[in-house]
Amino acid sequence: MQKIIASFALLCSCSEAFVPQSSLTQSRTRRAPLARPLPVTPKDAYDKALVLGTKKALLSPADTLLLGGAAGAHIAFGAFLMISGGGSCPGLAASNPGAQRILMGAFGLPMGLFMTIAGGGELVTGNFALVSTAFYEGKATLAQLLKNWSCAFTGNLIGSLLLAFLAFHAATLAGPASAAPIAIATKKCSLTFAEALCRGILCNWLVCMAVWTANAADDIGSKVLAIFFPITGFIALGLEHSVANMFIIPYGMMMGASITVNQFILGNLLPVTLGNIIGGAVAVGATYRKAYGSN
């Protein structure tokens, strides 16, 4: 009996020797349970925003300016698509203005913000929340905050104006189609200071929530979803984004809108930017610092 058992054990060991080691390893690996990633909590989102804001505050002025130019161009691409698509549907605007606003929101600026976040960029409106958070936590100085904001703002303006120049000379909205960019730019410069300020606050509250939640996501699909709804929302609500307007209004002026440089800067860009600062630094940055920051 012992001889039979010994022979059987020898046979089993020999048969295992003929099985490739890689197959055994794969079999054992397949049997191992797969670990599921833990869901991101609001505190996790805050911590990630703080890390990103700190990194942005430490960027050199040259890098901030360069990446600001890229972000301005990407947002301008989104604004250009918005005007060319939903913005060029006067019939829909007359018969169903709500649907036209949704169309403008869904196809345009979500693309621009996605390129900025996925590809990398310094968007000053998002930095109003992110770098402010780093400042509140003592991870960035006031000088670093102002350096980031000023360089990012300048870069955004340069990138936006470059795209406006290229879009004008591309002549994709020439002739009767030029009515859309002219009308949109004219309407933006017809707001009162208070209207532009309040629309700027509300707008960047939503934009910074898109940036904040997209930064918390680990995969591209989740980032797209985090961006889509807040950005579609702010366009559909008729709110004001300073960087988008850096393209929209100069492009409308190039196309023939009767708007002066003073009207652009003092009548729209200044109050909208101030509103964007409040929406980002206070409504988002300060709120979440109070809720999840260090004591």
C-alpha cells in the first residue's frame, strides 16, 4: 500500500513539472480577488485640490505664462465651437430658447475645459479656487498667489486673442453667419456692472466645482462627466466667464461688433473677473477650506 501511495505522489509531482510555470502563476493570479478602489470622499477631493493648488503656486512665471496661453487657447476653441454650433441657431433661439441654450452649453466649453485639465494648463478661473486653497492652508504665500493669478491671466488673454485672430482669418463664420458672434459679443457688453459681477460669481462657482471634482477623479471618463454638467449648466444659465469672454468679445469685435476696447475691459472683463474671483476663492475655496481644511 505504501508503495502505491509513493508512486501516486511521484506521478503527481512529475505531471506538475510538465506544466509551464507561467500557466501555474497565471492560474494562481486569476484566483486572487480583485481589489476595488475606494470611492473618493469630499475630504479626499479637498486634499487633492490642495496638492494641485500648491504645485501651481510653485510654478515659475514663465511656465505659468506658457501653460496659461495653452489654457486660453483651449477655452477659446470651446467658445468658438459654442458660437459656431448652438450660437448659430437663430430659429431655435426664437422657437425654443431653452433648448438652444442647452445646445450651446453641451457643445463647446466642456471640450475646452477637458483639454485644459487633461492636457495640462493654467486656467486663472480654476486657480482662483485651487491656489487660494493653498494660500489659506499656508502652503503658498500671497506673493505666490498673485504671481500665479497675474501670469495665468496674462497667458489666458494671449492665448484667447491668438485664437480670435486665427478664427477671424479662417472665415468659418463669414457673411450672414457673422451675425452670431456679433450678437453674442454685443449682448455681453450691454450688461450693467452689477449684472456682470453677479453672473461672474455664479459662473465661476460652477466652473471651479467642475475643476475641483474633475481633479478628484482618477480616470478620463470620470473627469469628462465631472466637467460636462457644471460647464453645460453655466452656459445654459447665461452666466459670464472671463477667459471665455477674452475670446468671444474680441472675436465679435473683429467680425464687426460696435464695441470699443474700453467697453470690453471696463464693461465686461473687469466686473466679470472680480465676480469670478469671488466665485472661486470664496464660494468654493474658502467654503471647503472651512469644512475640510486644517484647524
